[in-house]
Amino acid sequence: MIKDLVRKNRSYRGYDESRRVTEAELRELADCARLTASSVNMQPLKYYLAWEKEEVDRIQELTAWARALPDMTLPHEGMRPTAFIVICQDTDIQESLARFQKDVGIAAQTMLLAAVEMGLGGCMIGNFRADSVKKELGLAENLAPLLIVAVGKPAEKVVLTEVQEGEPVAYYRDENDVHYVPKRRLEDVIIRH
Ligand SMILES: Cc1cc2nc3c(=O)[nH]c(=O)nc-3n(C[C@H](O)[C@H](O)[C@H](O)COP(=O)(O)O)c2cc1C
């Protein structure tokens, strides 16, 4: 059920490293992404798939996690994702990067929902330097990295909570490393006249 998938589809920052995500699984996720909506159906997005440990480790070094928890280094050692998908825009198809940001979100969310259905999970990573990633992966000039999606088998507990209007929405962790994500209430996100 879609709502169960949506609930389960959390931003995971701890994974079971013994479960390697395969190329075939990543191709299946990209196949879901390529079928999604795209502004004027331009489809300027391309997907760089990384599943080999050495390359995954190199990408990991270029990503920044959980900015709201500056005292913590996440993922913890030995709990890193085992794959990454770097969503790029092919600027030969469309030059404006701003115009297709929404396409990127749709593609990323679709891949993450599919990952959850496969018993996997992930995290969108917008906190990286596009030029470094481009250089590290040896991407062609026309490929601009826009968003990185980490993928792996989640190995941490994430709990959704509800907050009243005005309460803090910052995520936090308890002493058992359980991750809490406050969400605004339905009544507070529906606009009334
Ligand atoms: C566009 C986008 C970029 C994000 N970038 C990062 C990131 O760079 N690092 C990170 O740890 N989380 C990142 N996140 C995850 C958010 O922190 C997360 O969605 C939020 O805390 C709510 O948690 P939830 O996804 O489990 O609902 C990103 C999320 C989105 C939508």
C-alpha cells in the first residue's frame, strides 16, 4: 500500500553493510525513475549507478549527512550505504538546472519508494559539491550532478512524531541511536479559508 511505503520511506543514515545492493537493483530503480513525470517531457535526467565498494566509498567521502546533528558523524562506521545513484542533468538536453529541480525530486522519491518495496531504503543527499563529484566520477562535461541518492538495507530505527504548530521540527536522536523525525499535523498543513 502506498501509504505504508511512504511511512516506511524514511531518510536512513545507518545500513547493514553486509547486504550489498546490486547493479540489477539499481537499474530497476533507475527504470522506475525514467517513467516518471517530467516538465514538458524533456527528460533531461541521467543516472550514475555506483555499487562497487571502492567507488561507493569514494562517493561517501564527498557526501555530508545530518547537518542538524553536528555533534554526530553519520552514518556510523560500518553502517554506510552500499550503493549510490547520482542524479545528473544532461545539459545537452536542457541547460537550465533550476527548471528541472522538481523533476529531480520526483525521480528521487520514486526510486526511494521502489527501494523500500524491495526491502531496501535510502537517503537523499543534497549536501555535496557538484564539481568534486563530477571530477571524482569522471563525468562528461554535459552531466551536472544535482542530487545523490544513497541506497542500502536500513539498519536503524526511525520514528515519526507529530508536532503542533510552532514546535521545533528538527530531527534528533536518543541515547539508543533511535532517530526521531517530527512531522507537522495534517490539520496544520491543510490550508483553510
Ligand atoms: C532535497 C533533499 C536533500 C536532502 N539532503 C540531505 C543531505 O544532504 N544529508 C542528509 O543527511 N539528509 C538529507 N536529506 C534528508 C532530510 O534531512 C530528511 O528528508 C528530513 O530530515 C526528514 O526525514 P524523513 O525523510 O525521514 O522524513 C535531504 C532531503 C531532501 C528532500
